[in-house]
Amino acid sequence: MNPQPLKTISFKQDERNVFFHILTACNLSCTHCYINFEQHGKEPVSRDTMEEWLALFHEPKKETNLILLGGEPTMHPDLAHGIKTAKKIGYHSVTVDTNGFLFHDLLDNIAPSDAVLSFSLDGPSAEINDPIRGSGVFSTCTTNLRRAVNMGFKASLIYTVSRQNINYLHLMPELLHQMGVSRFFIQVIGLRGRSASTHESKLQLTPEEWLAVIPETARKTADLGIHVIFPKVFLDKDEVFECSGNVAENYFIFPNGRVYLCPLCEDFPVNAFRIENNRLIKNTGLVEKNFFSLNIPEGCVMNKLLQPGNLSYDETGRPVHRISCCLLKQEIRGNSTPNSNYSAKQPGDRPLF
């Protein structure tokens, strides 16, 4: 089988992606969790608020995609209601990012046509995954993923790569193929939330480590017919930098009403918008949007400001690698997928970098 070539997914001005954190609570304590309770709040959105905000962010004239997040979104008792509400409103696609525990009997309360389920797993075995995500997580996640696939749900999987698990990434393609996963998101660990600590920052990959492993693993996964998506991370020499905050329409919504345009900014009160009385209010002062138009040799200005340790320079002072927008992705498609009926658009992997 010869997969299609690796390609960069361009930002689209005719679509809107809504990343809706319906709560921040979680049953796990993953080492790379990006939730920041001080900035994101601790209370879940109510059933009524969920309905109101889903209506507020739907754009009928654009392809509007919804990604429901947490914490762990399946812990919210009204998740199934929110999914069905989004479908009724007219969202083009609905994706649920889950750690795989699937609380409140989610699979029995929604139909396969209602949502795509995106599972998080950070190792091909319990020995690798569970020290990162928690004891017993591998068994629970893989059991529920297989059950979901057998029930007809479209399933994808997110693998957050760090120095803890990069040497085991090559074992994932065969596991995904066996479980019937249709789409594989390879994600890079970033310095946000819990992973912003000094200890966790040592788990971040160098450009050389990332580039030596990720593209080749993506190609091998695509050889099995699985669609693979991963962050661009590093721009090619002559590639033009684009910030999604300028050329795309992405909203990252938190239960306390903060709305960000850039996930790198979520540890700080610089959100471009806030929700008040079910209205989207544009914030003034020094907010994230002020930075997006800055043109610097390093590429992403937010990465330069917030994560300068990612950068290195040559003897002339020029950056060795320019950092792309964290929402710019690359993909490689196989000639077929394990679930041949997989067609739902799913842009919503968690952008951790």
C-alpha cells in the first residue's frame, strides 16, 4: 500500500472550530494536563448554559465544528444532552475528547451518528501509559475504545509525545489497527498547566528528536490505512508563518466564560473575549490579539514570549528552527481506513504545544 504524501493542512476561512471545555474536573491526574483552575475555573457549565453557549458560537453560514473537552467531559451529567443539542442546532461535526472512562453510560445515551469519540492514550501498554495517565487507565481506555468501535462509533486516538514515551511510539500503529481506530493524532507535550513545571519541561522534545521520529511513524501508520495528523511544529526554511488568530476562526471556551483565540495563552488572563449574559464581549487592553500581528524571525510570537526554551540560535543570532502556529497541522492519509464509513471531519485534537 502506498499512502498519500505528507501535506500541511491550510487554515480555512470558511469554517469555525469551537473548543468547548464544559468542565475542568477530571478523574485522572496526567503529568501533562494543561488545565489551570485559577485561570479556567472549577465549576462545570450548567445544562442551560451549555445550551446557550452552543447556540451562541454556532455560525450557520460556516462549517462549524464542535470539540467537547474537559477535564474529562464524560464526567458531566449533561454531556449526552449537549451533543444532541449541538446536532439539532446544526454543528457540522461533534467530537468528544475523552480519557476513555466514558462516565454516565455515554455509549448507551448517544448514537454513533451523533459524535466522533477521540480517546487519549500515551503508550502501547499499561507499563508505558499508566505511569503518565494513572493506574488502570490503559485497560479501561482500550476496553471502552474497542466497545465503541464495535457499536459503530468512529474512533480516533491522541498520543502526547514526550521523552517518557517517544521510544514506544513505533508500537502504536499496529495497536491502533487492531482496535479499529480510524484517525491518529500525534501531539507534542507543551509547557502549559501542570507541564509548565520545571520537572515536566525536561520531558519536552528537541527539534531533532521530533523530526527524527514523528514523520516516519506517521507514514508507517498510514501504511495500515489510518489517517494521521500531527502538529507542523517547525517551519521549513522558506515557509511563510501564519498565525491562526489572524487567518482562522478558533474559539477556546472555558467554564468561567473566558474565550481564547490561542491555546498558548490559556495560563494567563489575556483572553480576547469573555461571555457575559450570553453575549460574546471583546476584551480591551493588553490581550492575546495584540500580539498576533508581530512578525519575528522565530515564527510564533507567543512561543517566543511564553516558551523561549524551545528556541535555539546559530552563530549569527538567527533561530535554527522557526516555530509554526501551534494549530498548524500536517497529515498523511492511507489508501483506506479500518472503518470504511469514516467521514466526519475532526479538527479537534487538543493543541498542547
